[in-house]
Amino acid sequence: MSLIIGPAFTIPGYLTTAPPDYLTECEATVYAADGVMGHPAFWSCYLSGPINADPESEAAFEVSTAERDAMWAFLLDQDRWPAVSVRLDEDAWLRIVFRNLEGDGALNFVEERPGHPTKVFDPYRDAGCSTLTWADLIVLANLPDDRLTWAQRLILMLPMLEPQELPAEAGEVLDRALGEIGATNRPPVVATLLDLLGWRGHER
């Protein structure tokens, strides 16, 4: 499994602290990592880590322990923070950043929209603060995109979903999305996701 990091870039208004004293703020440098989405190991790690659908998600992908370990090492690199980009409308982007600060790691969903302040959402620290609904998620997943499929978009944005009562068809939608990203033995994963999306934000 070949994991190649892309070019470095900054997101206007997305800050970190600079060495040596880590008291001075500066724009964080992140690295394009869209290529990892072609690896089943990425989806196994993403579903088991940020979404917490573990161990069901691990059993849903044919990924070796070595491949999974290599993917985690790539995603959790403290020197080069990987970022996956999801196009929103017009020139707006959602940058999903693995913010690998030592001792203070996080997954940040950074909305970059020209002419507007950068918005950062952390699913764990900001639990209960998201206004994203299931209906919103479906709309965003189905936006035109020549880079990502609707299924990839939906799964990537799942951690942003506000805990809520999901519609009856949610399980079917999740099953279809999981199938399109290569998951097998999907019913246990779907059941776990439905449970997690209903209570996760209230229990953190």
C-alpha cells in the first residue's frame, strides 16, 4: 500500500501555535491527502476512529493489520497534518484536517469560504453545537462533485451530524453508501452507526 502525501497549503484563518514556545499563533500548514480515499484502510480507520464504529467497521473491509497500522501512522503524522477536501458550493471547501498536535490531537472540519471567517468544528469538543441535520447532510452529499462520489462525501461528513432522530430510510442510505466505498458485512456497521448518531453528542 503506497501512501503519498500531497502538497502543503494553508487555510486562511485556520491557526495553530508555532515553536519553540508554542505561544505565538500562525496559520497551520496542512497537506493534501485526498489520495488516501482510494484505500479501503482509510475508510476502515475513519469509521472506527472519528466515527467510533469499532470493531464493526474493521470487519467490514478486507484490510490487513499492517495496512491499517500504516494508514493510522499516515493519518496521525504530527509533522504533516493530512487534510481531505470536500467541495461545497461555488468556491467554498470543507477541509477535514487531522490536527495532530502532540497531546492534543483532534479532527477538525474547517469551512473555507472566500469573504467569510473560517469556521472550525470539532466533533468531540463542540458536541451539541453543530446545526447540521440529516436532511442537510443528504443535500451536501448530493452536490455536484467531479472528485468524490456522493457516498464518499456522506461518510466523510457523518461526524458533523448533530444527534437527532433519524428518518426511517437512514439505515438504507447508510448501507448503500457503505457498499459504494467497498464495505462488506454492512448490517452490523449500519446498526452501530444508527446507534452512535443518536446518542454520541449527548454522551461526550
